[in-house]
Amino acid sequence: MPLPLPLAHVESFESGPLGCMCSIIADLHAKTAIVVDPGGDAEYINERLTALGCTLVQVIHTHTHFDHVGATPELQSAHKCICAIHEADRFLYDLLPVQAAMFGMGTPARAEMDGSLVDGRPVAVGAHELDVMHVPGHTPGSVAFFLPAGGPKGEPIVFAGDTLFQGSVGRTDLWGGDTNALLTSVKKRLFTLPDNAIVVPGHGPLTSIGVEKRTNPFVRS
Ligand SMILES: [Zn+2]
Ligand SMILES: [Zn+2]
């Protein structure tokens, strides 16, 4: 009998100056990994990749606010990997020094960002694929990554960035933010995912699509 496809390995942890939720998604058989939103702490991320025995093949970003891209240049120079954003967020990456100054931080290092994240074009990690969903609103190029069986019991999992939080949604008062677009992205895109899908938000505790549909006061339908 053929063995079932092993689940992807997923771990999420806070990183960087504003506690951005960073995730490592790995195929432990193919020994490859991708990193989502490395806000900082490149050393810790590298330690985990070494412990997992995985090569980092790509760094992907839910959006390009400075607190989600802090460790990207270090990871890129260490691993020579592709670092990807949605092209509609490139202007924000160009504004990185302005973003950092607004939060009282020095000018950050820059990575070479590839604008290859496109709605409907999946990102592969070994035998697994993440669906890319363009969910504009928090920023014009915000995306969510959906892994159909990435949870600890094989549940679906979505990396939502700052679009959806437990009991809240992302702010829209920064460059290119759009409240109506954000609410549409949550209701018409994220809320079409299965109720049992685990939500890894850009900050704060994990939640699920079902819980947010029922209880999130910003987007209750
Ligand atoms: Zn943000
Ligand atoms: Zn954030």
C-alpha cells in the first residue's frame, strides 16, 4: 500500500521588533523549506532550518511593512534564495526607510525582492503547494497563503498576514490602506476557506476561520 503524502512541517513564532508572526513551512522528506514573513531574528530562523536539516528555497511575504521583512536581507545573503512579494507592494518596499523612521528605527538593509506572488499561482515547497490569495486592503499587495493540510491534524491552515487577526482586522490608515477593500478581502476570500482552517495572523494568537466568521465584530456577516 502506498504511504500517504506526509504532512508539511509548520512552525510559527514571533519575530522582530513588533512580534511579527514568522512561519517555517518545510517538506522534511525533500529537505526544503520556505519562510513566511521573517520580521527579524535571522539567527533563530537559521538555527531552526539547520535543526530541521532543510535548505531554504524561498522567503515569501504577506506584505512589505517593515516589521515583516526585517530578516529578509540576511536570509537572502546566507541562502541565496528568492525573496518574493506581490508587485503591488513594491512601492512600500521602496518606502522602507520612511516606514522604519516612523516607528523610530534606523534605515534597514534591503533585499532583492521578486514581484512573483500572484493570485492563483501557487508556491511550492517540496511536494506541498501553498495557494496564493491576493487580499488587498491592509496594503495594496497583501496576500494570504493557504496550505490545504498544514495543521497538526492535517487541518487547512492560512497565513493571513495583517489582514485578519483574532477578533480584529488590520489597520488601513497607512500607505495605500483601504478599509472597503480589506473587508471585501476578508468576507469574499478568507471567509470562503473551510471553517476549520487555522488562521496564523500577522500578530497575536492563532484563531480559525469559523471562529472569526461567528465572532469577529469587524466582519461578522
Ligand atoms: Zn502590516
Ligand atoms: Zn505587521
